[in-house]
Amino acid sequence: MSTQTDDFAPAPTRRVLSAAPASPNEEAVERALRPKLLDDYVGQVKIRE
């Protein structure tokens, strides 16, 4: 015997997923946070050895 609880669960909220930037300056902020060169990534020397 199994108990089904789907009837009592609240409906899931809809979430909007989009690849578009959320704000006009989001793209600039993302670029500023990412390293520009592979050498800028922490730990790359250890991995290459």
C-alpha cells in the first residue's frame, strides 16, 4: 500500500529562466570579474605540472 501525497503538495512556482542579462550593466560586471588570461586563474601552475 502506498500513500500518494502529490494531491497535497502546493503547485510549484514558475521561475523565469533567461540567458539575457538581468540588468544593463550585468554583462560588464561579469567581464570584470572573470580573469582575462589563463595565467590569472588560481592554481593553473599546479594543474599544468
